Amino acid sequence: MDGGCTCGNVRYRLTGSPLIVHACYCTWCQRETGSAFVINLWMEARHVAVTGEPVAVTLASESGAGQVVYRCPDCQVAVFSQYSSGPAFRFVRGGTLDDPSAVTPDVHIYTSTKLPWVQLGDDIPVFEGYYRRSEIWRPEAYNRYQAARAAAS
């Protein structure tokens, strides 16, 4: 899958499949995206091939750990983020894919703060907060996650 910012100065190619796809409804994601939720593709950083030079902007987060958002220096679109999971991972913004319909969420998270008019189906796991990765992720994805964490240590 390919994607990028609005002006095209920052582009990326995903060279692997996402570990998991989150639909996050936390108030921080709502504020940062200006939308009711965000779709994040949790990827190993090595599977996000970037062309152009995104600018890293450090933002506060509810956890206090902060997050780094990578934006196009020209159009300022947020292309991906790095959360407390560290530099071995990227959270690619699903809306920046050339074909955003190519992915669907695997899980809905932080639904305790979703807007009341957002209706969720019962075909995807729903969590009021976060979840235990080992209980939700496909075994193959969880093993990849563990390997990437170990390699980064």
C-alpha cells in the first residue's frame, strides 16, 4: 500500500502488513485529527519506506509519555506517529493511504469517549479503553511485535 500527504512531498510505501489496525476514539485523537476518530495502522518502522523529509513534532499525550507526530513540512499533514512503543514502530494514519478503503479496523479502542452519534457494529471487538495485545492480536502479528521490540532493545 502507498500513501502520503496532500501536497505529495512526503510519500510512503508499506512493505509489510499492519500488525493491527486501530480505530481510536480518544479525545486526544479527536482533537489532533479534527475528526471523530482516527484509523492507525500499527506497523514495524522497517516496513514504512518514506520518501521526502517529514518533520517530527512532539505532542503531549494523556498518558504523559507524549507522542511524536511526523508531518509534511509543507502541507502539515500528519502522516504517521510514534507513541510510547518506541522508534521500532510507526502508526500510519489510515486517511493518508492512497486508497483508505484498503484497510478496515481490527479493533475499536477508547470508545468510552466516542461521540454519541458514532454507531459501532458488533463484528469488531470494542474496548472502552485499551486491551491486552496477547489476547486480541493474531499470533503471527504478536510474534512480529515481540521480535521488533527485542531487536530494538
